[in-house]
Amino acid sequence: MAKDKSIYTCTECGATSPKWLGKCPGCNAWNTLTESVADTPGRHRYQSLAAAQPVTTLSEIEATDVDRQPTGIDELDRVLGGGIVAGGVVLIGGDPGIGKSTLLLQALDALSKSVRTLYVTGEESGAQVALRSRRLGLDGSQVRVIAEIQLEKISATIAAEQPTVCVIDSIQTVYSDQLTSAPGSVAQVRECAAQLTRIAKSTGTSIVLVGHVTKEGALAGPRVLEHIVDTVLYFEGDTHSSFRLVRAIKNRFGAVNEIGVFAMTEKGLKGVANPSAIFLSTHGDPVPGSCVLVTLEGTRPLLVEVQALVDSGGPSPRRLSVGLDRDRLAMMLAVMHRHAGIACMDQDVFVNAVGGVRIGEPAGDLAVMLAIQSSLRGKALPRGFFAFGEVGLAGEVRPAPRGQERLKEAAKLGFSVAVVPKANVPKKPVEGLTIHPVERIEQAVDLMRSL
């Protein structure tokens, strides 16, 4: 009997090699090639689908806005761009126990009141899903449930049930008889995702795939999985905290970097109407080293408290940031030293964004610098104070996008004093808000000394 031929596949990018290598030839990652049995050549699985399509001029194609099905959960609809699109494929990932299955079961229960839904579980039994629904208070739920991991049986069930929305929990447990590799392998994950995407596009069924994450927090399996689907959502937040963030990092039908904020309760995940309250200070009086930043997450302005602690560090000072890029922190300290005369060369500098939020936009530079200056001087910033603006290497304060919306959001929450880039000053004054425009970082530092 002939021995099965082996092939080595990269778990990061999906590249293959006939022999084992220490470094992947595709993505140059180390120790990522795993052995699997090569598929025997035969008739291609997609050969019957390769029908010739006519070439059409772009201006002659009729294009209309896609119809969306609201999920009944406002924060989830915000991240999705308004709701689930017919025939769309959504991939949602996150740490174990963070609330992926809970949120999707709640969404399916709300959808089942108006459309047919199907929940395919590969990690639990039907009884376990029923127990979870009872704990969430979803009595009398009309969600259809099947415990299955074979792709062909799942496809037959979708064809028989014809659901409007189908959840696959999770894609790493599903396997196809067409391949000999084990469930969760690169080949199986890629093949099953491609087949389910084809089913969604051909039948109009919206499919939601749950994906595992690696130790680094990235979705497990090849990155091609993210390219196949229409929308990629990530769960963020500490499992020890009651708050969860759902962020869209890819969305063909909506805005990217949009976030939804949820609170974990005994009855499941509940949307937070005013997420800025989570990230703001709970201090009775202003304290040194604290500054409020108005950051932009997708289309939503959020007020976040940025905390800084400057302490004597000795010959090897530390630079540590949580929720902020460490390299950008080092750059800001250099700009402060060169242009504002604030030296932290022999000081430990710690910066933290309260609430577990991640500040990815450069508009947080000014608030971080003012928080560091406040901690170094030991003097608190005025009550009701906030700032935003990007600071360049030459010391200039650059404008932030959509400054008007940031100012209005802060004024709505009762803030009264703002330091912003001069280009972001509105033509009409904002009621109840005193705005101090600055063009350079040294102007902002001098202004703080006078307040």
C-alpha cells in the first residue's frame, strides 16, 4: 500500500512546502510549518461553478443600497453599519469566555421574532445552548439549533431550513470530507470558510462565523480567512472587567474602526448608551497627571481619561504605556524636551488609557503630553478640562479630523475648558465652552502654567 504523501503548511499565511523548513517561505515566520496529508489530485471541487460571466461596463451595472436586517441590539448594529446584510459573511473573534456566543445567541433570539434563524454549534451540545439561553432569560426562544461539525451536513441543513441568518460556532471545529486533514488545520479552516461563503452568496443567507484567537490576540488560522469574509469584528476588553468593546476592523458594507460598547450582566450583554462615562475619571477633585481626551472611534467621539505618572527612575528610566503605542510615547517625550524644555531623561514615565480603550489615532498626543507635564509638576489640570490634537516632531500642533463633533460631545457632557489646535477652533462659539487655540506645544505648556 502506497504511503500517503505529506505536505507542510504554514499556520500564519497558509503557504505550503514539500519539506519541513524552520522559516516559512511565504511570510518568513519561524516554526509555523505543520505536517498534514496532501490531497490526492482529482476533479476540482469548484469546476462545476466556473461558468463564464459576461463582461459589463461599470456605468451600466445597476447598483442599489443593500438591505439590512437590524439585529435588535443597537450597539451591534452600529458596528455592523446598520444591521446584517443579506448574503454577507461576518467573522467575529475574541478571547475565550469574553462573550462571543452570548452576544450572538441574544442577537439570534431577537432576529427569530421576525425571520428564520439557525445556530450551528460545534463546541457545545444542544442542551448546553438551551441552558445558556435560560440563564440569559431567553425563554420561549424560536432559534433553531443543531450540534454538527461536518460541513456537508451543515450545508444540507442550511438548504433544508433556509434560514435568513445562520451562526457557525466555531469555524475551527468544522471539517469537510473532501480533505483528510484534521479540523482546525489551515486547509480545513480555509476550505470550510470558502464553502460557507459560497453558500451565503448563492442563497442570500447571512452567515456569522465565530473564530478562535491566538495568544497574541489575532484570529487563529490563515489571514486569508479575513480576506474571504465581508466583515471582521474583534472583541476587546479584559475578561475580569464587566465592559466589552466590539470593534470592526473590516467592513465592506460600513465604516471600519467603529466600536460597540457592552456591559456584561447576569442577563447577558447590554449596550451602553453613554460609553464616555466608562472611560472618564471618578475622582472627586482633579488630580495631577490626569487629562481628558476626545478621541474618535469610527463615527463616534468618545471622552477618555489619560493618566500619566512621572517618578524618579535612576540610570535606566522606564517608558511604559497601556492603550498607547510605546514608540509614540518615546517620540512625545523627545518633542517635549526639545521644544518645551520639559526633561524626563532620568524619570520613569507611565501612561494609561482608563477603561481598557486603545488610542490608535495621533490626535491623542496633546492630551498625553499635558498629562505628563501635570504629573511632573504635581499640579492638577482645571476641572472640566480636555484637549486633543496631533503634535509633530517640529513641535507644531496639527488639527484633528472632525473637531466640531469632538467639541460638541465634550460640551454636552459638561466640560468647559478646551485646549485644541488653532485650525479646529469653530467659527461660531460653542455654548458653555472656553476654547484656547494653540499652534505649538510650547504654547500649550505655557498656557497650562497660567491656568
